[in-house]
Amino acid sequence: MKSIQTRILVFLALLNFSTVAHAQFGNILKSVDKLNEKKDKLNEKKKEIDQKREEWNLSEQDEVRLGEQISAKVRMTYGVVQDPNVHKYVTLVGMAVAKNSSRSKLAWHFIVLDTDGVNAFAAPGGYIHITRGALAMLTSESQLAGVLAHELTHVTAKHTLRALQENKGLEIGAKTVNLQSDPALLQRMADEGTKIVFAGYGRNEELQADSEGIVLAAKAGYEPAGLRKFLSALNDRNKDSEVKQGLFASHPEMNERLQKLDAAIAAQKSDAMAVLAERFTMHIKYQPVALTGLAVADGTKGLTDDSGGKKDDNNKKDDEKKQSRFSRLKNAAAGGSESKQSASVTGSGGSRGVDRELSAKGGSNASLVAVTVTDAELADFIKQGNLRG
């Protein structure tokens, strides 16, 4: 009798276990189904983004038109150094680097902006901008080459165009985009593109520009560590600032960038060793202006004290009003007379202060400086520097 009862109990236990296990298994299957549904939705979203990108990829001619418009807005904000010798030297370095890029045939333009703020900006179509303040911070041609190679990569990788393609505000549905025949669309894209250029790129784009820029500079014959040395100097310049400044305003964090640069430099098998500090100092005579000594564009001074830190709470409301105004200027993409000499306040600063590098006062002459570099001149420049043609 006990044996029968035991068997019944075991049977009931197994039956109960089977029921619970079946229920749990069913829950697992439901979870898997939900994960698959999410995966399918993500794949559909990615497909939509890819299709949207394919719908309006710009021709190279239109990319250049767009870059020309964005460059004009950047130049209007800071002015242009009217020194042909400086522009020629920077152009020679830039062309030596660009010669080794994936878009070597692009008509590259290298423009020195007339401001003590330390910054660099890349616009589509081959428009590379570096400030007078950035040149003053550099100590060698290899550092200049590293910075230019970084900016060049933003162009070759089409980072601004990628960001525009994901910009919901543009709402471009046409499969064929012709900016030459649609000036209104060109203006809209230039406004949005300028915001992107001033705001900086995301983590992935900056890291890509760092790593590929190192390779590009090394291909040209420059020491790979040039960019790393410049960013390290900027790290020291900004160590006491409460607000991210200039090249620090975008992602990723500078410590992460420096660590990844160290790894990328160590991985380089190149024997490129050209530093060319003497040739650099022969052409570039600018002296750096301390971050706390930067003159900021009209209207931004009320947002910060002389040290770039907080103002007292009594002026908080006035500061917030000015912050709102300069946020609108940023959204206007530095276009028009109101924003000609007024760079924007970055979101990271808020009412506590401004990005003094981005808001640094510039010159009033936005005219391009005509530079002509012949093949023979570039070849001679490369040979004298023991670079690679």
C-alpha cells in the first residue's frame, strides 16, 4: 500500500514539475519572441536610415557647394588672417597630407581664421579651417599636420553629411538632390551644417578622425604623435576650466582620446619621423593667449567672469536671458549680421560660463586669401622636409 502511495506522490510531483517547467519554457519562448520583434524593428529602422541616406547622397559638386556656404559662415564669425605667407605655408602642409588621403583629387582649401581662440573646423568638400590661436599653440610642423589630418578625416569620412542625413528637421524626401537648382535647400542645409560644424561631432566620429588622422599624417612622413602632443597641450590649457572649451566641447572625453591615441601610435609600424619644428617656427610667429585672457565676442562677456568661472547669483537672471539669446544665435548657424561677431554659448556651459574658445572675438575681414601651390612647389616642399610624395 505504501508503495502505491509513494508512486502516486512521485507521479503527482513529476506532473507538477512538468506543468511548471512547461510554463517557464513558455515564458522563455515569449521573451525570445519579444527580443526577435525588437531586433526586427531595429533592423527595419536601420534599413530606413540607410535608404534615406541613399535617397539624397550629394554629388561631389554639390558637396563642394555646401562646404563653400558653410565655410563662408565660419569665416564671417571669426574673420580670416590676411597673411598670404601664413596661408601658403599651412596650405603646403595640408596638401602634403591630403596627397595621401582617399580624396587626394579634391580641391582642398586651408583657411586660417583670425581669432585667438584655439579651434579647428572641417566643412564638406575640402574646406579646412584652423584658428590663429591654434597655430600659436603648436610647436612643430608634425603637430600642424596631425591637426589638419584629423580635420581632413572629417571630410573624407563625410561626417557632416552623415549628420545632415540623420537630421529630421531637413525632411528631404527626394531621391535626387540638386543643390545648384535648389538654392533654398542649399541654404537650409548650410544652416544646419554650420550648427554641426560648430557643435562638433560625436564620440565615434572624433575617435575615427583621431585614429585615421594619425595614419594619414604618418603616410605623409610626419611623426604619428603630432596630434597627441597638441591635444595634451590643450589638456593643460583647460585643466582649470569649469566649462568644456573649444576642441574639448565635443565627445569623447579628452582622457579617453589621449589613451586611444597612445594605443594607435604604439600600433603604428611606420618609420615616419619628420617633426620639422624649425621650419614651423620660421613661418608661424603667433604667441598663444591664455584662456582667461581671451577677448570674447560682443555680448558674451556677461556670461562669465575673467576667470571663465561662475558669476555671483545676483546676475543669474540676466545671464540666463543672455544665454537664451546666444542659443538663438547658435541655432541661426552664425548667419546674418546679428551673429557676425557673436559665437554661441555651448550647452555644456549653460548660464555658468561660456566656451571661451568658441566665443573668442574674431577679425572683421572674412575674405579668402588666394593661395596657389604648383606641383613643383609641393614636390620641393615635400623633398626639403624629407616627407613622402
